[in-house]
Amino acid sequence: MTPAITEADIEHANLATLKALGYAVVSGPTIAPEESGAMVGRWDDVVLRGRRWRG
């Protein structure tokens, strides 16, 4: 039996809400430590210190 609401459904709805509130939505690989747009120093960093997310 397929669930009526999937985890992907919830994720997409939450991302749409955050985007509507002015937050930037970017994928993990885009901000990965080894990339030029890195927003974390290590993969286990959970807080993006010093970052401004709202436009």
C-alpha cells in the first residue's frame, strides 16, 4: 500500500514554503566543503555560521 503522503511530498512542500518566505534553496552538493561555493567547513557541520539566507 502506497502512503498518501510521502517524505518527498513533505520535503517539497517545506522547501516551497521556505522559498516563499525569502530563503534560498540550494542542494547539498552545491555548498559542500570541497566546492567553491562551500558554506560548511566539514560535512558534519550542521550550523551555517555567519551566513545570511534571507534576501
